[in-house]
Amino acid sequence: MAFCTKCGKELEDGASVCPNCGAPVQPAAPSAPAMQLKTNRGLIKYIFLSLITFGIYGLVVMSAVSTDINTIASRYDGKKTMHYCLLFFLVSWLTLGIGVLVWNHRICARIGNELDRRGIDYSFGAGTFWGWEILGSLIVIGPFVYLHKLLKAMNLLSEHYNTNG
């Protein structure tokens, strides 16, 4: 399957022009990207390895999420998500935690938009962050549900990117 480089809509095989926006279709590139993204993120693994590494594994995974969403979506939406380490070590302290809320809202919205653009049927977006991570904190299990949904959404996007580019 090919996608329009201008609007991101799926193109039929052999199409010379995008039926949605009219942009000329670029010659077919190799279907699989040169770099394969990880698709084995999981909640249990995240919690266990974060505990035994005193949180370092959690930083690594969230850094990979911020890097991977840039790899997957930047050519379509023109945005760039701040690296998680920069957020964690600098911005979060300077903004008294507000930067973390903004970063999570934006990355969740971006992941949700990319899921929709690629036609992946999975419900995720900024509302997931506010509902499960923030309000769900009142029932203790909410942040775990949010983290599971985030990791699953990134696994789905990475799988689609690895096969379709």
C-alpha cells in the first residue's frame, strides 16, 4: 500500500495522482523502511525492568517513544516531539511539572492522529491521557491503563511503519 506524501491518504496501486488532493504520486520506494522500529513494548516488562533499573528503563522506553513518533509521523504532520530526556531532566523542573502535562497531551494527540491517518482501528488520543493518566489516578490503576494503551498504540504504529513505511 502506498500513501500520498502530501495528504497521507491511501493510494491505489498504479495511481499517478492522489484522488484526494491531486498531488502527483512519487515513484514507488522500497516498501519496508531501512530501520525497523521496536514492536515489543509491554506494560509488565516496563514495570519490572523499571523497578530493577531504578527507573532508567522507563526513561529509555519513553525516549524511544518520542523518537519513534518523530520517525513515523514527522514527514506527514511536519511536527517534532521533544525528546523525553530533555523533558524529564530540564523542562519538567523549570515548568514545575506543567511541561510534562503539555508534552503528554501533545504526544497522545499526535499518536492518535497518526493512528487515524494510517487507518489503524485503535482508540487513543489526548483524551486517553487526561482520562486515564490524570483522572484515573484517583482509582490508582488509571496510570497503568494509560501506559498500557500508550505502549500498545506505539506497537501498532511501529508494526505498520515497519511493513508500509
